Amino acid sequence: MNPYRIFIVEDDDVIARILREHLTGWGYCVRCAEDFSGVLSEFAAFDPQLVLLDIGLPFFNGYHWCTEIRKLSKVPILFLSSAADNMNLIMAMNMGGDDFLAKPFELPVLTAKVQALLRRAYDFGSAAQQLLCCGDAVLNGSEGTLQVQGQTVELTKNEWKILRLLMENRGKVVSREILMTRLWETDEFVDENTLTVNVTRLRKKLSAAGAPDLIRTKKGAGYLVE
């Protein structure tokens, strides 16, 4: 039996039921939100390892609940939405989401994304206890943080994996294709904009910490740190 708990926040009863039955069939422990004015309370009580979060919800939208969840937890959040334009994708990533899946979608695609998110999230601590250094920047694998000039920069798991791969290959250009394959463990279901949004968000954090040039772009080739 799979130990992972998945919390579904979806107000369409039919979709919620299909998702619950499908993921339960894969062995996950699944609960659907019932009170859409109290999603955070239900989240805290269930303490899931993954959240499937629709954007269009009663009372407050998915962006609101993502922001509230992020105040408590770094749990992976997969946004689900029929509004699949780039603006919604960017908003979802900027609000703290880890991935985005546009409706309608095939259930095998959902399963692949769920499995990839869980692998990334919960192999995270064992992946690297070592410290990786680049100038004044020190990446701490066990804490998921970056130390820059005495400041601690909190990283999402995607951001940590991006920096880890770049710092492991210091001085070498890492292509976007390699980054996407390593991060999402598949290049079949990933919108390339998702990587761009993650890198942009990471750069903003680095800039605020005084390291705006840590990640460099090689146009048409990829990214590197030196």
C-alpha cells in the first residue's frame, strides 16, 4: 500500500470522484476537500504529501489557497485548470505551485506528474547531504537552502534541483532539455515555460540576496554557474 496522502481541492464532484478513485487505485490515500471556505483547516488536519489544486473554486480561488498552504508547508502542489493560458501558468508557478496540468487531461498523464512530483519531493533529503560551493554561494542539500554572503535563501525543491545540477556542472553549460529531464524525469508532459518560470523566480531570490549574476544564460544553449 502506498503511504503517500494526496489532498484534492476540486469543486466539480464528478472530476473529484474520478481523481479520487483513480489515485486510490494506485494505492494512494486520497481525500477530497469538502468545505471550500475552510480548505486550509482540512489541509492541516489531513497533512498530505501532495495537493491537487483547481484554480476556479468557490469563496477563494486556488491561488489564495496555494499562498495560505505555503505559509505552513512546502508540500508539492499540482495546479489543475481549464484556463491553460500562459498567464495562469505563470501565476500558478509564482504563487508557489510546483507544476500545472491543463484540463481536460488523460489520467495516465496525471499519474505521471503525481509520481514525478512525489519522487522529486521525497527523494530530496537523501539526494545530497553534501555542500556545493560556488564563490560566496553555498548550497545545503540537507536543509534545501542557499547561503549567500551570510544570508539564507529558502528554496523550493525545483529551485534547489536547478541550482544543484548547475553547481555540480560548474563552468559547463547545462541545456534546458537536460534540466527539464532531470527535474521532471520526463520531457513528454512538460511545458517549457514551466522551466523558464522556475529559473526566473530563482533569479529574483538570488538578486534579492546580492547574487544577481550567479546563474548565467547562454542563448540557445542553456544555463551555467561559474
